[in-house]
Amino acid sequence: MPEPPSEHVLVVPTEVFHRLGYFQGFCGDVDRYLGQLLDPKHIHYRPRHEVEQDPRFKQLIPYLIFCHTDASGRLAIFRYTRGGAQGEARLRSKRSIGVGGHISTIDRGADGSADPYAEGMRRELEEEVVLDTPYTSRCVGLINDDQTEVGRVHLGVVHRIDVQRPAVRPRESELVECGFYPVEALLADLSGFETWSQICLQALFAGHAKP
């Protein structure tokens, strides 16, 4: 039998990212990067199985972080553990604060007129979690981590989702041990988190921790 067609995912040449300004870790200068990275002249789609091992390309990944601030001003963040069969094999059994995934050709729409990034982010959100609360969303930065095998071929676009109530639950069974945790508890136990979550916790939330 012929092999099933490979998923084709959105990528940008790593050279474009370097030209805009290389960084390692987190960068909050969204305006400097995002418009250029999503420019149609730079993005294209390639078979996922090829680019997972090819650092000449960066796969753009929306990375959504759910936050809740209670009446006393204490910040909590949605956290989960990746189950044994979920998503990227190299990240399984790691804790994470980020929900998201690849942008693929299906996100362009049947007639090719859809905004693939916005549609892909919406699709990933609907596939992975149920939000039973009003929320606001804003893009707060980018993650690049060339010190890990996974990070060398991905570029994260971080979106902070502030929810009115801590009413977020997994839609996928492979997202386990889910819940909102005080930010200081997460910062005190970084070692079990995937690298992107460690980067975001330290860059975005270290100043929010209360003694």
C-alpha cells in the first residue's frame, strides 16, 4: 500500500530569522519579527518529516499560555503534563505551560484565502482545550532555543491568554495532570518542564511571584 501523504507544515527559512536579529531564549519585540516572519514571500509549506531534522528551516508554532489572576492579585498559570502518546515524541512526559502546534496547509482554507497563522492557532486551541470562560489574548514574544534538538527546528510565538475564571480543561486525553498552579510554585520547580516553558516562566513571570 502507498504511504499516507505527509503533513505539510508552515516554515520560514532560518536565514530570514537570523537576518531579522538572532536571539537565544525569549524576545519580547514582537513587532520586529512577526510581520516579516509571516510575510507570504518568506513562508512556505514543507513535509513535516523532512523539516523536523532540518535546521535550515524554522517551523512557526503558536504557544498559548493561560493565566488567571484572582481577586487578591495572585497569578496562576495553567499547567499540564504531556502524555505518552501526545504530539512531539521528544517532549513526552514533560510538564508544560504552553498549548499549541504546527500550522499546516489545511489552515489556508479550501480556497486559500484564510490567514493560516490565525486559523492554525484557532484550530489548535479548539483541538486541545475547552475554555468555559471569557478571555483576552495578546502576543507577548517569541522563543528560540537552539540548544536543544527540538528547538533548533522550531520558533515559538507566545500568546498570553488571560481568563476571567480558571475554567480551562483538556479536550485531548493525552493532556494529563492539568490545572492552574500559583506561578511561584511553578518557578520553584522548573526542572521537570520542557525548555520552552522554562524560558517563558523565567522571562515573563519571575516578577509576578509572591513570597
